Amino acid sequence: MNTTAENQKMNFTSSCPSIVIVELTNKCNKKCWMCGRREVEKNHPEIAAKKGEMDFSLVRKIARQLPDNIIVQLHNNGEPLMYSRFGEAVRAFKGKITNIVTNGKWLIKKCNEIVDNLDTMTISVFEGDTEADEQFDTIKKFIERKQNRKPFTILRVNGEVDVKNYLDLKLPMTGRYIHDPMGNFGYKIRPALPDTAICTDFMTRLAISFDGKVSTCCNFDPSGLAIIGDVKRQTLYDIWNSDKRKEWMKSHILGRRNEIPLCSTCQYWGVPTSKPIA
């Protein structure tokens, strides 16, 4: 006979997010000029987030609740390779599709924890980066070591970047327009709307911060407006099926995003608008 927990996991498997974002740490080893956290720490220190990393017991607790073959992104507001047990964290999600977005500074330092362990990886490159040359050299050395082994790796080019040198790396590249540091608005070109007229991020994602708070998406949210639960006290099944999320989903379906605190200022609907990069 199935236990309640087993039944919950089966139900969660049949109706669950396709992407779960697990913020291993919100610490970062880079100071990007367009980073929202940097903006908050400078001009709004009263809401600046405390820095920390996820307790490994919580990593395992989350992993046990997720079905196989969904995407688990092990980053959010921080540099994931700074997590003290990064390699172990990736292995904890065995059976899932693991991914990170990284600034690349620690690719060599954490090479043995990345290669043949992580499934996919995006390296973020952005305009006006004073460390661009150093980053390029690090990426090149990492690719030479990794060769054809996983993770499958792409470059995300943010804003106006001369990609001539990057073409030599023979990595797939995608371009993105830079938005306002304080959130997903202020794009040079407004992101596309999905044909469903409903935000695909809201319908398919959950984001878990390093301290266990669960939000509806990974939009920059220093005030915690999108928080709908706490995985330390609740199951992901209960959070995904919570009354608050159902209420907000109804607002999305009715075309009333303005009723939802964080969504009301967001111009992003879960459909990335690619920017020409070459």
C-alpha cells in the first residue's frame, strides 16, 4: 500500500513544474554593473539579502521530492560554483537534468566537480565586463580540459559584446537584452508574449532560495513579493498546489497580472527574446 508521502510524490510527478531552481548559494565572486543585488546593496541596504548557502540536508530533502527527468537549475541570485559542496549537490539530483548559469570565474577550480557530473551549463558573458579577457582565457582552458565530455555548454551573451574571439571556442551562443537591475523590465526590446497569453515561467517553475523560501519564479525579488511557501516547513507538493498559487494562476488566466505584486511590474512572460550576436 502506498503511503501518503508516496501518493503525494506520484501526484506531484503528474502535475509539477518542469523546472525547479535551487539556489545553492547567493554568494558571488563578481561585481557586475547591471546586477540587481549590487544596486540594492548600494541604494537600498534595508532590503539587501543576507549572504549564505543552503544546508546540504535541505539539498537532499528537496532532491527526494522531485521526480526524475525534470530540469533542476542549481543557481539563482549567486554564483553556484561557490557552493562548498557543489559536486555532491549535483550528484544529489541524480536522475534529474542538472544545469547552472555561471560567470565562469571558478571553472578551473571546480573542474573536477563539473565535468562528467553536471548535465548542461550556461556561461554568462556581458557588455562592459572589465574582466572579459580573463574570463575568455578561463573558458578556453576549461573547454580544452572538458573536450567532448558533459556538461553540454553554451554561452549567453548579454547586451553589446564583440563575440569575434568567442567564435573560436565553437560553443553555441544565445543573445539576451539587458533589463533594469531591479527586475524584469526596462528592456531595449520588450520580450515576446506566448501564444497561450499566460506566463510560462509562472506555469512551469518554482524557485527555492538558499534559506528554503519558495517563489513562483526567479525574477529578481529583494522584497520577497513572489514567495508562496517554505520548503523547510512544507512539501513542494503542498506549495505547488497552495491556495495562493492557485489564486495567482487564476489572475494570470484572466489576464490580470497587475493583481499579483511582483508580476505587476514584470515585462517578461517566460519567452526569451534572443538578441543578434553576430
